[in-house]
Amino acid sequence: MSGSAYQDDRGNKDRSIANPDGQGSAVPEHKGGTRPAPGGPYLIGDSMTGGYGKGPDILHDCTISVEKGEIAVIVGPNGAGKSTAMKAVFGMLDLRGGAVRLDGEDISDLSPQDRVIKGMGFVPQTHNIFTSMSVEENLEMGAFIRRDDFRDTMAQVYDLFPILKEKRRQPAGELSGGQRQQVAVGRALMTQPKVLMLDEPTAGVSPIVMDELFDRIIEVARTGLPILMVEQNARQALEIADKGYVLVQGANAHTGTGKELLADEQVRRSFLGG
Ligand SMILES: Nc1ncnc2c1ncn2[C@@H]1O[C@H](COP(=O)(O)OP(=O)(O)O)[C@@H](O)[C@H]1O
Ligand SMILES: [Mg+2]
């Protein structure tokens, strides 16, 4: 994998996919007139506490964030609350404590759809494509909030994932696992998001396909699009991460740069197999 070779090579100004203005103009910005303090994380779920419906809290004072130009990675055991934390940041959970801020603005009360309009792209862990629709229809669905011509963005997605262009007329459900994940990521890119959230984008794919997907994710990050992602392939993911979080039982157990976590004795023993 090209991996850590990219660690110090972000900030490429080619923003062909990552439109820095995103679709944010569809919603008036900063209604309260309070401009955020500069320098905070671009997207943060800050001290989040909450669970599903009236059930027990799954997240306990959990914080995850991503800065501009970064890949931030969340790892941790099964059931640790990684997906729950992502859903909370995307607005699919009622938080009992904490806040979600995008570019300094408190968006805790916005619906997921309004967060998409604000510039968030989210690829959930499961059910992230429409299997009976063609690849191209999936991408068109991704552009649902756009009123403008999105053919250029579709061409960019096909440049990033050439196999999708080849298979554009095929039902997405007929594609391989890795190709379906490409559809899911491509669909999220169709809104020209300002930040991309991926929940286990390499789940269930072979090591070779995983490496390819990671390379594509790095390529997207290098266009200037910050990426917050959950990964079960902890070691490989931390190798490409600017920042990493280890979550355990809904709480932050370890936080650091990808390199720091990979070198941390306790993290290695408990989560990376020694
Ligand atoms: N829709 C749901 N309703 C109720 N509990 C859920 C739901 N989804 C997940 N949980 C519970 O939340 C906890 C964390 O799950 P999850 O966030 O999926 O973990 P991870 O993604 O780290 O594997 C688990 O105990 C799980 O059973
Ligand atoms: Mg999960």
C-alpha cells in the first residue's frame, strides 16, 4: 500500500471533487451571526453521550473529530460504539449530552438531510447502496440535493473508480463487495461534500481490494476533503491516519496521531495483536 508515504503530502490544491464551497449555500450560514473561533476542528462530535431511543447510553462523553486536510480513523472492538458515534455525528441519534459542530457552527439540532445540505457526506456501514438500481442510478440518487448539473462530478467519480463507469448500467447488487463500496463512496461524493464520513469502507473485502480502496480514499483526501472513518483493519487504517481514536465501551480509550497509536505498547497489545 502507498500508505504512510502520503502522511506529509496533504494539502494538494486540486479540489476537483472536494468543492470547498460544497453545497452549503443552499442553507443560510450562521443564522445567529456568531462566527466560530478559528482553528477548532472542522467537524467534531464533542463529548457525546447518548443511545438509541429510550435505551441505555451507548456513548459516554465520546469525542471524535477531523481537521481540514486530515484523515481521522476510529478503531476499537466490535460493539464499542464506533458506528453509533458516526450516526450521532450525522444526526441519527438524540444526544443526551455534548454537541456536534461543523466549521465551528453547532449543528446538533439539524436533521441528517440538513447536515448533507451543510456539506456532510456519510457512507453508513450497512445498506449503503440501492442494490436493485443501476450503478449510475445510485450516483444520481447521491446527487439528490443538487439543482445544478452534476455530470462533471459523475465524471470525476468515474475517473476515481473506472470500474464503475464500465458497470454503470448494471444493478449495483450484482457487483463485488469492493465495487459496491466504491458505489457507496461515489454516491456520497455526488453531493460534493465538504467532509466525508465512512463507516468500515473495507468491510468484507480481500486484502488486495482493501489496499486499493485505501489508495482511493487517500486520493480523495489529497483533493482536500477531510475524511472521518471507522475501520476494522486497525493497523492498516492507522498507517494512513493523521489522527486516530480507539473507542472502548462508548468512550475514548486512546487518542493520538496514527503513528503514536501504532507505537503505543498498550494499543498494540490490546487492539493490534501485539
Ligand atoms: N439500532 C440500535 N438499537 C439499539 N442498540 C443498538 C443499535 N445499533 C447498535 N446498538 C448497540 O450499540 C452498541 C454499539 O454498537 P455499534 O455502534 O454498532 O458498535 P461498533 O460499530 O463499534 O461495532 C452495541 O451494544 C449495539 O448492540
Ligand atoms: Mg460498526
